[in-house]
Amino acid sequence: MSILKRLAILVLAVLLLPAAPAVAHGPAPGSLADPNLHFAGRWDTGDPGTYVGNWGAPYVTATFTGSTLTARVRDTVSLYVSIDGGADTLHENVRGAVDLTPARLRPGVHTVRLSYRTGDVPSCATWPAPCATFQGFVLGRGERTLPRRNPRTLVEFVGDSITVGALSSRNSLTSYAWQTGERLGADRTNIARSGACLVDIPGTCFGIGANYRKQAIAGTVDWDFSRYRADAVVINLGTNDAGRGVSGADFQAAYERLLREVRAAHPSAHVFALETLRRRYVAETQAAVRAVADPRVHWVSTEGWLAEADYVDGGHPTDAGHAKIAERLAPVVAGHLGLRLAGAPTDPNLTFTGRWDTSDPATYRANWAGSYLTTRYSGATAALLLRGTIDVWVSVDGGPDQLLAGVSGRVGLPSPPSARPWHTLRVAYRNVDGSYRGDAAFQGLALEPGARTAPWTSRRLIEFVGDSITRGSTSSMTTLTSYGWLAGERLGARHTHIAYGGGCLISAADGCAGMRERYFRSGFAADSPPWDFSRYHADAVVINLGTNDLSHRVPAADFQAGYVRFLRDVRAVHPRAKILVLGTFAGRYLPETEAAVALVNDPRTSFVDTTGWLPPEGLTDRVHPNDLGHRLIADRLTPLL
């Protein structure tokens, strides 16, 4: 046989050999070893063929391609599955291969979240033995999973049956813990058990304090906290301890130990100790928070969060009750974590006009007169979240201000006058001074699911400085019917009112509060912190002071000298503002006021003679304007501004 024939036979033989099997690169998509699967909760991964989720509502998420998806579970269990962020679908008492897409998906990229209904007898025959078993996803031929785009915030919830969501329609998935996580766009773990106490009482009450570090309920294996680090931990314990006779001292000591244990497990987390909804061990919980002296451990009051109608049995919240708790809690957590949450006090689309105390990111407090907030929001309904009782005026879509008197808690806003998708909102707080002691505290704006906010405000800002006249005392709506408010509204400008009933320009020996000093503080109290003027710069400042100084026998020379110093100090904090110095409507200290303006020699500071602005029919008494009087003053002042 020739060499050429032999070579041809050899080549043909090689071509007819069976193809070598393809070499797999990496784990199979959807398998337990697939790094693109994300497990939330305390999962036992000791068996590489079956992962077991422990405690409440463990879940797994993934992003995948294709139109079909199957989950494999070892034990009979009930699952909740959400595809592409849609509603959770219940797959009850299933095992083996579970078809998650009976209606095929459109080809493309999809997301899945598979969670377990754990902690209740119907779904776990041997509860509390683990039953949340997972053996992976099965994708269509040639499909794959994708990496998570961005890391998510993680919030851990620690508690009893309330945190579990017992007696709500879907247990953990309708619990405040789950709903808070959803509002925050955060992952969550639920370290809770029905009937749990904080203090462990062998044979009587399961103690979270003694079991917090365990991988499973009543387990013996410690959890490896290096597997996740929470950004926030929310603790709600004490409801069951009271019924088991735990003393206040023992409860407080146990709470301190748990707080320190949580800090050790999650070194950088913000920790929130919730007041129990039925006010059990309130003082002891607060004392425990103080004792650990940790600036990232916070006491959270739940006063007014729920009403009796929000409970199933007097102790466990309804679905609506859990939603109300989540409405309140999410802004608290978001504020401390710096998360952007629509409607939260820290939402940058909310504009707070006036001198607001924003030191607590969960609760902003209005100071001085006429402080208000504005925003735009989508959706047909919204509600204010207030801490304590207060009077507020609300205007929706530019409509008349409606008084909501003596309201607290969750307060529904008036219905918008139209069905358009976006609405404007202004909420003005009643002045907390004189004999009125309301709680001018804002804790958020509750919006419909999926609703958003948007900025709505003018860039121009006018500041009005004065006493009870500028405050609007004796007019029908106090500051909202004052000349300053009216002038600001006519000009479409924002307006602040640094005014105090009975205030003088100069502090008097008989106790009259001097606005020359108080003006530079966050509130009218003498010990109020200094105001940070970098937070706003006025375009115009209108000053009307001197009416009360004469009654308190302030010498004319002292008044004039004090006014000169005050005008120079105002110029220092508002370097570009036009300053209008009004002569008092009662004609008091007019020469001294005009002379003070001349002495500062500032081309952007002007004296305004108000003689004749306020006729007798514009007064409620000999000093204070009525509604007509304030309108007449605004008629004169607005063109000047």
C-alpha cells in the first residue's frame, strides 16, 4: 500500500472518532454551588446537596435568563415565590421539583425570590425542626444565572410572635419586619420565634437572649456571623416576659447583655430597641439603651403607632397593623442608615422651611412660628406620620389651608381635588409657644406603594423677624394669616417667621425675651442651640421690633444702640439680603429705629415708615392686627419686597 493511501486511511479514522465530551466550566447554573444565588437568613450549608433555612422567613434570590424555572426542595413545605418583583404566589405543601413558572415567561432576564413559610405548625410537621430545605434551581437548556448588580442593605429583626407575623394572613411575609425590608429595598433576617421571651426560663419560655447566636431555633451550633454583617438590627422583645413574671431588674440586665452581644456580632450596625407595643418594660428598655452608652444604639418610641382596631386578638397586629408599624419604622431605619426613602424626613425632595431641628433623622421638629414643609407626591392618597398631638394646616394642590386640629399618629391627608398623577402638598405647624404646647414633630409622609416624591419649592426666601404682631397673634389662623405669610405667598416665595409673642428687641430686666439674642438660636428658648445659618440664606429680611420694649421701659438710647448691633449681626449671617426695617405700627421708637438704620450706613438696609398702614378697624385691640389689618400691611409691604 502506498504511503498516500495509508495517510488517507489514518485521516479518515481520526475524523470518525467520537467527539470528546465538553468540559464544564464552573458550577451548574442554579445549583447550590452557583455563586449567583443569594441566601438571606441563617442557612445551614453543611450538606452540599441540601441547604436548610433556619429561623423565620429565610429566602433565596437569583437573576436568570430563560422562560422556565423549577425549584427543588427535599421536604414538604409551603413556599412563597415572587417573579420579577411581582406578588408572592403560594405553593402550598410541595416537595421535589416545583414548577415556578406554570405560565411561561417571555425570553429575557428575570428575577426570582423564593421564601419559606416557617414557624407555624401547618407547614412544619415537626416544628421547630428545620424544614426549609432547598436543593437548587433548574433552568432551561442553555440558560444561565447572572451576578447580583449591587449589594443591598441588610436589616436583622429580633423578636417574638409579633416579629414572626403570627396571626397575620401570610405570617412572616405580612409581618412588619418583612414589610419594613420591602420599603427600604433591603434584605432582612428574622431571628424570632412565637412565644419567645428575652429572658430564658427553662421549660417555661424560650429566651432569645440565650439563643440569639444560634444557627437554628433551640439549636446547638453557633452561627458564623462572618457570613453576614447587618447594617441595622431591630429588637422588639418584652411582650412575653411580663406574663412570665420576669422582674424589671432581670429584664434590664438581659437587655443590656443582648445589646452588647448584637454589637459584638455586628460591629458597625445601628441597633434599634423598640418600645413594646403594649408598653411593657418601657423604663427598663430605655435604661438598657442608656447603659450601653453606644451612639449607634437607639431607643424607638412606638407611641401612637397602633390603635385597638389594628390588633387581631389584642396582642398580635393585623395585616394593616403590621403595615402601620412598617410605615413608622422604615423612616427611622432609613434616616440613620442614610437611605433615600420617599416621604421620610430625610427625603431630599421634602423641603423644610423655617428653623427645623433635624438632629434626629427619624423625627424633625419645627421651631419658631409658621414652620412648614412642602413637596410633590404621586398617588391618590397620602398620610402624615406625627409623633404627638399637634394642630396643622394642610394645603393640597394649592387649595385652601385646612386645619387638622389635635391630630397625632397616622393622619390621612385631604383627598386631592383632581385625579392627576402628581400633587403638591404644604403642611404648616401651629406655633408651639405661649400657652400652646403641641408636639410639632414630623416623622414622615406615608405614600401608596410605588408612589414617589419630587421637589416643589421656590428658591427665593424672605425672613420676617418680630414679636406677636409678626407671629400673627389674634388673627384667625395665627401665622398663616399674618402679614409676612400673606406677602410671601403673594410673591411666590418661601418665608420664615422668627417671631415670638411678647418679645422685645433688647432683653429687659423684668424678663422680656430679647430678639437681638434669640434670633440667632434654633428656637425661641434661651438655651436653644445656635442656628446654623449655612442651612439657608435669606434674599430679604423684614424686621418689626420695638412694640414691647417701651412697655418694659427700655431706654431709647439702649434701644437705638441695640438695633445698630442687631442690624450688623443680621448682615453678617445674610450677606446678600435686602433688609427692610419697619417702623412699629404703634409709632414706638420711630426716631431711634430710623437713626439706627442710618448709622449702619448699609445701602441694602432701608427704614420703612409704616405710619398710616394700620387703621383702627384693622385691630383686634389697640396693638394687634386682625385679618383685615394683616391684609392691609401686606398690601403695602409686598410691592416693596
